Amino acid sequence: MQSIDKVPGILEKKEEFLRFTDVSPAVIRRLPRYHRYLGDLLRAGKMRISSKELAAMMGVTASQIRQDLNCFGGFGQQGYGYNIKYLHGKIGELLGTNEGYRAVIIGSGNLGRALAATHTFDRRGVTRVAMFDTNQSIIGTEIYGIPVYHVDSLGAFCIENRIDIAVLTVPKEAAKSVADVLVRAGVKGIWNFANMELKVEDESVVVENIHLGDSLMTLCYEVKNRSAVSADE
Amino acid sequence: MQSIDKVPGILEKKEEFLRFTDVSPAVIRRLPRYHRYLGDLLRAGKMRISSKELAAMMGVTASQIRQDLNCFGGFGQQGYGYNIKYLHGKIGELLGTNEGYRAVIIGSGNLGRALAATHTFDRRGVTRVAMFDTNQSIIGTEIYGIPVYHVDSLGAFCIENRIDIAVLTVPKEAAKSVADVLVRAGVKGIWNFANMELKVEDESVVVENIHLGDSLMTLCYEVKNRSAVSADE
DNA sequence: TAGATTGTTAATCGATTAACAATC
DNA sequence: TAGATTGTTAATCGATTAACAATC
């Protein structure tokens, strides 16, 4: 009798639902960069690449690339290297580009508008469904094609529209109370630009805090201590 | 006869010019966060704090805080802890907030405008002197009090006005050629938002590449693999 | 002084790199 | 097949944590 995990159909199903909980954050934070480089290679019409070539392009070691990828499975082929299209697709899948995530932006100040205008979301398979603000003069209008609603309707809207991700560009005083609404409305991830470290009680909700100021300060430090090497690649 | 490095005046002078070239990037990237927390404590009117207390607030170990700070000198006092005002000032100094750095913003699209509107720069002692664009309809105007000039005058302006830092918010196609102008004009640091990894030939010029898309993708990954812990603090 | 907490060394842990057998 | 390059184990390196003597 055949073992159940030898049946290809079942195996595929299993892989589709596989969760990676034990991969180190260092590896995860490198995945988007691999994805970017592979996307560039793909657009350049290249078919395949070895870890050695990619490593030279990216300024890392070939060992690191192979180790990182093998946290998720064997995506390459001995003697050949990696198929660029396949690998790009696989990493995209790992990063959730096929999940069809739906996002809202809260706050329509300069940063909110800038994020409404970018292709940052679409490129990663994330749809911006709506924006929210308290400024009556823009409620009911559209910003770069995204409708703006009053923040009072945020909770109900997120539930109704099964929103996965919220982008917070509100003043830091408002951040916590808005976040509480979002968590109660079942949002799973918060991308926080509110210049404070947001903590939410529900541990299943992921928060990614952005501190551009920290980045600027690091740059200033490097300029002051003028090192001979570039600060970040 | 007294040894030269026992003379306090000389010692101070030396320290003022001290450069830290051997401190690990991991430590450096934590400094702005310490600075933020100490700033909050300072504004809250607190006088002193122990590594243990601060560690609890920040979600790190007390050991790490003491190790990190001791890369730069003994800022605390046994049995007492750290004087918040003094430590905040010292870390600020390390990060270059007293250097009076002067910056320009290149590109006055949504992101450029958002950066023109923030207090991110002033808070860190960086002055925004001018913005540059190619759009004739805004050249000669001011954006949030910052004058806008044509990009053709960028190089000469940076030399004349001794610009230290340039903020790049131009389309990625333009980034490299603008960067070349900046490097030739003696700019020491480039804060790059152009969605590509900028590399400059002059190794003394520091580049800090910002990839917001990478951050969004990391968030999506965490949402997909819904971990029980927050992605970033 | 006694208690507290730093500065610093030593131990542990994790991440990166090197090496090589497996294999395409 | 021979050559190339992966997947993976073992060795190295660096960063974090623990411990404690110094000292305020």
C-alpha cells in the first residue's frame, strides 16, 4: 500500500499550505532583495543563473544564497544553476504576492498621498481598496483613483471588505486608537509610518514599524565617521 | 614630566575628533533607537535610568545596552545608572546631530514633497537648503518654505553651499547621473529613495538605500506565515 | 558602609562561510 | 562521460547574553 505522502496530489496540496515558522528573520529580510534582482534579470531576458553569478551581482557570497534558498526547498539544479523565472516565482510565492492581499491607507497627508501614487503595492500583488481621513474637504473624493472615506467607517469597512493590511500614516497621537480599531476589524498586518513603535495586544497581528528618521541618522553617523565602504547595499 | 595625553585640554580635543571605524553595523543601527527612547524619557521629565529599566522598555537585554554604549565610552555611573540628558546628548553627538549638516532634496514628486513637509530633518540637526526638479512650472516657487531650482544648477549649488547630504527622490532612470553630479560636487552622503541600489565610484561617499517595497514584502511574508510575534520593534 | 549598577571579560548562541559529496 | 553547480554538513566567525569584579 502506498504511503499517503507519496501521492503527488496530496504532496502538492501540502506544500501549498506549508508555513515557515522557523526561518531566521535575517534570511527573510533578504528574500525581497533576491526577488528584486531576479525580477531585473527576468526583464533583461536572462534564463538561468548560478549562485556564484548572482552573488557577484549582489555583493554577497554564493554560499549565503544557497543556504538561504534551501530554507524553503531545493529550487536549483546541480550543474545548471537556477531557472530565473521559476525562482522568481517561487520567492514571490513565499513572500505572498499571490495571496491577493487587500490594503487600506489611513491618513491622506503627504506620505499617504505618496503611497497612494506609487506602484509599490500593485507590483507585490497588494490592492489598495480605500483611504481614510478626518478632513471633510477630501472625504468622498478620490486620490490617485483610491476613494477616501471618513475614519469613523474604518472598522466596518475593514470587516465588510476583508482587509488584510493597513498602512498607518496618521499623527502618532492617533496611531494607537486607529490600530485598536484595525485589530478588532480583523486586519492581519499593519505597516506603521506613525513615528512611534506600535504595539498591539493581539499577537497574531504583525506590525512593521518604519522609522525613516533612524535611517537618516545612520547615514549622518556614517558621513561623520566617513568610512571607506558604502553603508548599505 | 607630565605625559601629553594626561593634559585634560588635549584629551578633550582628541575625543572631539575621535572617529569610530571599528564598531559593528548592528550596533550603529541600534543607536537611533536608543536616541529616540532617551528623547521620550527626557521629554517625560525623567532624570536617570538603569540599563535594566531601559531594556525592559525597549524589549532588549540590559547586557546589550551596556555593551553597545561601551563601544563609544563609559557614559554611565556604577550604582546609579545613566543620566538621561547626558546620554541622549552623547548619542546625538555620535550620530552627528551637532554637525550642522546641510541637505538638498532632488525630485519634488509626492515623496519629495512629503520629505519637505516632515520635521525628520530639523529634529536631527539637518537643514534642508533647497529642492531641485526639471518641472518648469514649479521652479522658482517654494515647497514648505524650501526654494525649488532647476536640476541643471545642482552641481554648482552643492559646491557653493557646501552641501553634505542629498536626498534622491527621482525616477530610477535618472538616479545614477544625478548621483554622479552630487559626488563630483563633494556631497558626502546620499539618502536614496529611487527604487534601485545606487553604487558610487567614490568610496568615501556613503549611500543609504531605502527600499520601502522590501519592507512591505516582509510584512506580507509575516502575515502569510502568521507568526505569534511582532515582526519588528 | 551596604546596595546598586556599571564596565568588561568569558560563555553561549546564531549566522556566515568554506568544503565537498551528490547529481544533473 | 566530464564539467559544473547544487544541497548540505562542518568549520569559522561574529554577535548576544551571562556573570562578576570594580566602583559609585
